[in-house]
Amino acid sequence: MSKVTVSRKAHFNAAHRLYRKDWSNEQNEEVFGKCNNPSFHGHNYDLIVSVTGSINVDTGYVIDIKILKEIIKEEVEDAFDHKNLNLQVEEFKNLNPTAENISVVIYNKIKPRLETHLELEITLFETPRNFVTYSGN
Amino acid sequence: MSKVTVSRKAHFNAAHRLYRKDWSNEQNEEVFGKCNNPSFHGHNYDLIVSVTGSINVDTGYVIDIKILKEIIKEEVEDAFDHKNLNLQVEEFKNLNPTAENISVVIYNKIKPRLETHLELEITLFETPRNFVTYSGN
Amino acid sequence: MSKVTVSRKAHFNAAHRLYRKDWSNEQNEEVFGKCNNPSFHGHNYDLIVSVTGSINVDTGYVIDIKILKEIIKEEVEDAFDHKNLNLQVEEFKNLNPTAENISVVIYNKIKPRLETHLELEITLFETPRNFVTYSGN
Amino acid sequence: MSKVTVSRKAHFNAAHRLYRKDWSNEQNEEVFGKCNNPSFHGHNYDLIVSVTGSINVDTGYVIDIKILKEIIKEEVEDAFDHKNLNLQVEEFKNLNPTAENISVVIYNKIKPRLETHLELEITLFETPRNFVTYSGN
Amino acid sequence: MSKVTVSRKAHFNAAHRLYRKDWSNEQNEEVFGKCNNPSFHGHNYDLIVSVTGSINVDTGYVIDIKILKEIIKEEVEDAFDHKNLNLQVEEFKNLNPTAENISVVIYNKIKPRLETHLELEITLFETPRNFVTYSGN
Amino acid sequence: MSKVTVSRKAHFNAAHRLYRKDWSNEQNEEVFGKCNNPSFHGHNYDLIVSVTGSINVDTGYVIDIKILKEIIKEEVEDAFDHKNLNLQVEEFKNLNPTAENISVVIYNKIKPRLETHLELEITLFETPRNFVTYSGN
């Protein structure tokens, strides 16, 4: 029973601002620079969701990609697409929406939707040149 | 004196919202759908600036790409990157920032910076799947 | 009223075989080589549909991309995706499904769905290295 | 003696159908949906073959990429390109050609061609959005 | 008899230096900057060759892509790949190998190999962000 | 304190030649083929620098990408871009500039610039089809 990783790409567009409410303007400016624009800026986020497990000998699938696609739609696209992450997404009301934190939030939303024997890794592109990877450790 | 088109890719990240101040909420919602989110959403815009002219026989250049790169930086990247187009960019204070209108604004900013014998075309990717092209006609 | 081209990318997967029923095996083999495999082979076709027209001053759109996306879905994706072009798509029952011919068929299906003042161009990638462009001339 | 992974991209086009001969039409339809089209559909498969080992201090190579390219050509491209996987490739006569199973078959064909101290990983893109990875565990 | 453009991508790697023998070091340095490195630098050039003509009603082809691929191999890849353009390619012994000039040279090598009714366009990427287009005018 | 990998893409253009001074011409020719061109050839190298560590709970960052970008600029781009690796880069005066060796050199230059708890991985694309990965083991 060979272990294979199955990956699915998706994307969403969102506005965000990097800052901490409990810091002064100066401190936010120094740490987050132009990402601290109070009027927000935005990204086309590209997302790769990777699921690892044994091949089911009956179907030849690790996971039916149609099911994985539906989970991504419900947990990520419907929740984040065309939204302002800071103002309109519950998880970021008190959490700075850096790429690192967004990848952890996405992991925590998708993991409970998968059968427990499956491993999960999230890769999130904030821009084509900047991306992060998180696998729950 | 062969005519060649020289193209340079650039990009910027910005937030925007599609709507008209003089329309009702219902009308904006009907025409612009989720792009009308009042809290804004955002994109990684990819930009291709194409300049057409004769090859200079001395240098072998149509235009020095270092000069073109500097013009794009001054007119587009410094002006739009990490900005909220509706709130922070003069040209869109009374103009809906659709991809079509943004491409015309960029054309009008870059054209006067080029020698008059050079032709210009702007290609703007709002997402990897949606893009527009404008060449001044 | 500036003229802008709006483009939308889409894709579909299909099987096909290049051959003519009225030619001998030898002739098909000589002209179409391994593309003449009688058991078929297949491609992930990438499609760019480009529509040119004046910007509507009310909306800032040339065409609402949601409408264009729906037209592509109905005329191309629903008709061709996961199909055998030779056996299951009416237009290719007596027409060799080369990339050239597929692009003309797609043009002829989408053009009547657009307002008459709009121009149309079809770009079809058979592979990332081989593609064709057709604009109705 | 640093361990480095050397990767080479390749591709092939093929037709396939997902189904099990020993299942009813209804069962195949329910599990495999439109991938069960009896007239087949197809893909441009992109393949990344990754070989890990120590750098040879004489040549600076882990493996000569020209040799790796030749192995991929003989074992994968010559065997699968422009073929119908179900009908014309021995390994899939009784094995459902899912991306997962194809990656295992490719691994098992290439591994014996490599020196035994080298590790192997196969990444197979069925479409630009769906891909699988297998490294022999 | 519809007119379609058929395009084929290819690539080659080469070293080059931008300078004029008849200019002083200072003048070369001022105009060509770091591209004037006397020890050369290099690029992976990506090339798109586009041929426009009527579809042949017998074959469904504008041009057999296998023939176009062979012409590109003979005229460009065999001549330029893994070469130093300034020192080892006849056409650039007295012509500055800017992207503009390389595209004209490639056009002039491929055009006579095509049937006279076919039009030709060359697109040459010096880097993924800098590219030129030439169509013989 | 979740561990996340943060990656940044960069690139540089350079000329190189694969050969060993202490080997005969015949031996270099046999092992390195056309990569042994005495007049050099070149590449657009694409580089991915990946840094793994815990998310800083104050900033939401593993590493400030602006700092990582600056380290890559100083250690790699300023040192290698538009250079002849064999003739103008100290590290390759007696080390064959294969992709494998370049990735180890880049790792050894960047690692001391990072806080000691951070892990590092280097991915280097010599061409879009050939790339190597090194993580210090």
C-alpha cells in the first residue's frame, strides 16, 4: 500500500493590512512598512493543498480530488475570496494576517475535514515570489 | 531600420472595490457582485508594457530597458503598489478601477514619458485568468 | 471611448486522433504520424478567449467577465471537457480535430453569443509549446 | 560529500479512462464520474523526476542529467507518449490509470535503472492544478 | 479558407556581451552597463516562432508542426545553443547581440525556409521579464 | 509555536563552462559535452531560498521577507549577476560550477547570515527543466 501525496491548486483574492492594534503607529510602521497601509492592499493568493496517505486499492485514489476540491471551496474560497481578511474574516480579528498565520489558519480549517490517517500540508503564495509552507508541526 | 516591440513585465499589489458612488447599493450589487465588497478586496496585478519602434543602429536598442524599467517604477509601481486604488490614487477618485480603466490610466501616464515616435501597448493581468490589453486607440 | 481587449483563460481535457476516414492507413500514417494512434491520445487544452470593444462608460467594462466566463462554459467546457472529440463532438464527426480546426469551431460557437460590435480572437494551446490563434479572417 | 537532489522535467500526452472492469456501470459512474467516459479523454502529463545522492567530487554531478534524460525517454516517453494508457500500455491492462497509480508505475520503471545508492521521487501533474508525488515508501 | 497563426516554443542557452568594438570602454560602459562585462554573461533564451496562413483543407494544418520544429532546430538551436554569440556565431561578429538584433537575425534565417505565402513573427524572451517581438516590417 | 517554511524567489544571469583544469580536453569533452564550450555559455538562474522556523508570535513572521530579500541580494545577486562564474567568482576558481556545486556555495554563503535556529534550503533552476535542491545535509 504505497503512500502518495495528492495536491490540488486553488486561489482567492483578498485585501489585508499587517499591523497590531496594541502597537503604536510608529512601531507598526517600523516592523510592517508599506504592508501597514491603513487603507489596505491586496493579493491574488495561490494555494496548494497536499494530502498524503495510502492508495486505496479499490479506486486507485488516495483521496477523491472532487471531494478535496469541495472541501477547499467550503473552508477557504467561500470564506476568504473577495474579502477583507482583517475586517471580514473571524480568524483574523485578533491575529495578524501574515502569510505564515494564514497558512496555519487554513491548515486548522481543512485538517478536521479529512480522515484521520491522512497527513496535510499547506503551501500559500502571497505573490509569485513569496510563499510559505506549513504541515502542522 | 526594422521595427521591433520591446516588452517589460512588472507588478504591483493593490486593494480595490468596483462600484459607482452615484448608484444605489442594489444597482452596484447587481452589476459588480462580490467585486463591490465595501471593505475592499485585492489583487497582485501583473503588467506588461510594450514599446514599438525602429532599432537604433548605434546601440541595437529600440529603447534602453533600464530606462523603460525606471519609467514603470515611477509612474506605476511607486504610485499604485500596496495602495488602495479607490481611496489613495487620484485617478480613481471618480473613475471605477476596473482592469479596463486601470490599463487606460497606465497608458496615459507612460505615453508622455516616451519619445513621440514610439508606440505603446499595455497588458494588465488582474488575475492569471483575467487580463486586458490597451494600445491607445 | 477607448477600445480595450478583455481576455479570459479556460481549459478542458479531451482525447482526439488526427486522421481522415477517406485516406488509406499509409497516407494517414505519413501525414499525421503518432497523432494518428487509432486508440486515441489526449491533451489538456488551454484556451484564451479575447473580446475587443469600447469601454462602457457606465460600468467601466468592455464585457462583464462573469458573462464571458458563462459563455465559455456553455459553448466549450460543457461541450468538449472529458470528451473524445472525434467520437462525441458533433462538429468533428467529419472534420479533423487539429488545433487549427478546433480554434475555428470555438470561434464560430462563441461569436454569435456576443454583441455584434465586439471582435473575437481565440488562442488554443494544444500543449504548452504548441498553440494557435484565430480571429475570424 | 553533500547530498543534493537533481530534478528533470519531462512530459507526455496520453488518453485514459478511469474504471474497473469488475464493477457495474453504475458503480464506475458513481466513483469516477466524467473520468469514466467510455470513449476516453486525455491529458498533457507533466513529470518531474528527482534523484537524490552525494555530489561526485570529480564531476560535480549527482547524476549526469543527460543520462537521466535518456532514462526518462526510454522508460516513460517512448512507452506512454501519444498512447491510450488503458489499451496500449501493459502496466495498466489490469490497473486503473489514476495519477496515483501512474506515479507508482513510473517509479518502479525508473528505480532499477539508477545506481542503488540514489533515492528517487516522482511528481506527476495530471493537470496544472492536480498533481501527485511518490517516493517509494 | 480561414487564416490561423500556429506558434511553437523553443529555447537555447547562450553567452553574450553587449558592446561595440569601435567605441571606447567608457562609452560602452555608459550605454550597456553590466551587460558590457568583458568576460560575458548568459541567458536561457525562450523563443516563440509564429507562422500565419490559411488552413489546408486536406490536412487541417497551416504548417505541419513537426516541420516547423525541425526548421527551428536547424536554424536556431543547432546554431546558437550553448554558444558564445559574440565569438562563435557568424551573424554577431559585427552586430551587437541585443534581443532586438537577435530576433531580426532569427527572422531572416527562418523566413526563406517557409513557403512564400506564410507570414512569420518572432518573439524572443531574454529573461522572463524582458522580451521582444519582430514580424519583418 | 508552529514551524513554517518561508520561501523567496530571486534570479541572476551568468555565463559558465563545465570543465576541470586538470583533465585533458578529451576527458572534459567526454564528461561535459557541449557544456564544456571554451567560449562559455549562459543561463538565467532562478533561485528559491527557503527558511524554516517557528512563527514569532509578536509579528506573525518566521523571518521578515524584506531582510531575507536583502541577504539574497548581497550574497547572491550582487556576487553572481551578469558575471562569468568561472573567471569572476572566487568560489568557482577551483570548483566546477555545476548546478549542484552552485547550490552548495549559495547555502554556505546564506546560512551564516541567518539566526542559528533557522533551517535553510536552496533550490536552483539552471533551466526551467533542470533544477537542484540542497539543505545542508
